[in-house]
Amino acid sequence: MLPDLPEPDQQFLKQVTEFVDRKVIPAADALDAAETYPGSLVAMMKDIGFFSASTRSLTTYCLALEELARGWLSLIPIANAHTSSVWTLKHHGTERQKQKWLPRLLSGDLLACLGLTEPHAGSDLQAVTSTATRVGTDWSIRAQKTLITHSDHSDAMMILVRTSPWSKGQPGLSLFMLHRDEWEVKRRLPKLGSKGIETCEVSVNDIVIPGDRLVGGTAGHGFAQVMDALEVGRLAVASAAVGVGRSALWNAVDYINRREAFGGVVADMPAVQARIAEVATALAAAKALTLGAAQAKERGGRRDLETSSAKVFASETAVKASLVAMELAGGNGYLEELRFARILRDAALFLAGEGANGVLNALIGTRIVRGEKDLTWI
């Protein structure tokens, strides 16, 4: 808990921690193994005001996501996609859109997902080919999207499409809001981890929607809007990675204090203690980098370097922590019943989520060598 957080934020984080300890952790293993949607947990998230967490400081939001991920990663994509939609409407929507959508989104009565990725447009969203065509004052949308998480349980979707079919790259991309009956889930995609939440291929088949569903009211600004929201998404992924890394660390500490080998307790071995120290230090650094990026984003403007750096380092740290934890558990670490395997599977998501690490590193490196002036975060 950070001492300089307002009292209401501290109380909120205390509620999140209690929710994770009492409700999420006891249920996570069974839900994950059964690949069951956590409807009751999502309802509890609504009750404690989790879906309005983005109205608090980004520092508080990041700490809340860290705690949630410590319990179970499958809850993170629900909160992240929803908050990215809230952030976009709050900062880029028209006044009418804010009045229509935000109250229900912030209360959790309406849950939103993001329809961004296409088969050839993942990290490269400029390659989106789904379209929206004018029909008088309305728009007709035709889209094929993939890797859309929470798309079968969400009530709304913020979808990125091309409103100028003849243009390429950034120009001509726009965001629209859809209701649940306006997209079709084609199939659920089997995946390595985060098994409690669905990831799907979806289509929108020439659905005509009112013109006031265009985010911001003016076509062609969707790419910039998405890039702004994805910076908050990267903070969410970085925070979740720290939470998963912490889960791996404490799971390992608990196990090695009970495990005996070579005539003693494994936790007493200096080499093992050194490995634990390395993981703890890396997690502390990842958390500091993430919170620093959150504070920078809070001050306003684009913060793609800070948020990308935090996401890359935290995600790699989470994978390292999960691997070390599994190794310290020995052969038993490979068994599903001890949670090490699930944590490692979940951590792997961070390497690609909200931008592949290789792409983000290329962005950071390019900006630095080409003379980026604002490098005070280094």
C-alpha cells in the first residue's frame, strides 16, 4: 500500500485484496481447470466498484490490477478491455456518448470488450481491413476479428474499422460502439493460459448502426484513440505481470519452506535464497517502473515509451519468476495440482498481450537512437 494514496483509494485496494484472498484464490484452480467463466466473481468485482477503478488515479488502478492478477489472471482481460473502452470514451467520446455509455460502463451494468485484432493486424493495427461504409447518416460495418477476449460475455464492443477503404495505414481508421446482438462469435479459440475467459473469432455482417456510435463523432481518428488507450492497457498488463510474478514468488517460498532435500529444508540453502532474492529484486524493479509510467501517463499526453518499457520488463520478469518458481519446486513443479504450471502458462500471455515485446522494444530503441528528447524516465 502506498502511503500517499487518498483514504478512499486505500480502502478500495483493501477491498480488492480481501476479495482476492477470500474469493478468487480459493476458486481459481477449479475454475481454470474446468475452463469455466467466472460469472460470480465478475459480479463481485462489480459490487466492489472494480469497473469504475479507472476513475481513480492510474496508480491505484495499477495496484488493483496487480492484486487481481495475484489471484487469477483470467479476471484481468475482463477488466483491461473494459477499462480501455472507458478510457477512450472518457477522453475522446462526444458529450452525448459520455452521457449515454459511461454511467452504465462505470457501474459494471454494461461490460465492454475491444475488437481490434485481425488475422493480419495484431501488433500492426494499421493493417486493419474491416470496414464501415456510410449509409446516409448511419454506418454499415463489415468486420472479421480474431483474438477478441471476453467477446461472448460482454454487452458492448469498441471496434476498430476502416472508414476510408481506399486509404492505407493510420488514416481512415475509426472506432465504433456495438451492442452484443450486433456481432457474432464464430468460434472460441483454444489457448495456453487464462482459461477462465473466452478468446474468440467474431464477425460483424453488414450491420447498420446509427451515426452517433462513431467514437468522437468524426471519422479517421480511431488509430490515435486506440494508441492512447493501449498505453493504459500496457500499464494494465505490466501491473498484472507483477501480480502473477508475486504469486509465483510466494507460491515458491511457501513450497520450499516445506520441502526437504539433502538432509535439510530447501529454503535454508544459500543458492536457493539467492534465486529468490533475484526474483524479488526484479519484481520490485518492474513494479517501480510500472508505477512510474502510470504517474507519467496521469500527467497527460502520450507516454508510449514509458508504458512500453514497463510492459516489456514486467512481462519478462513474470515469466522468469514463474520459471524459477517451477524449478525450485523440482519435479512437483510440473504438476497441475501445485499451481506452478498454471502460473507459468498465464505469465506467457504477457509476452504478446498489448503489443509483442519485440515490437515494443523496436519502438523504444528507434525513438532513442533517432533523438527522442524526453528521456527523463530513464
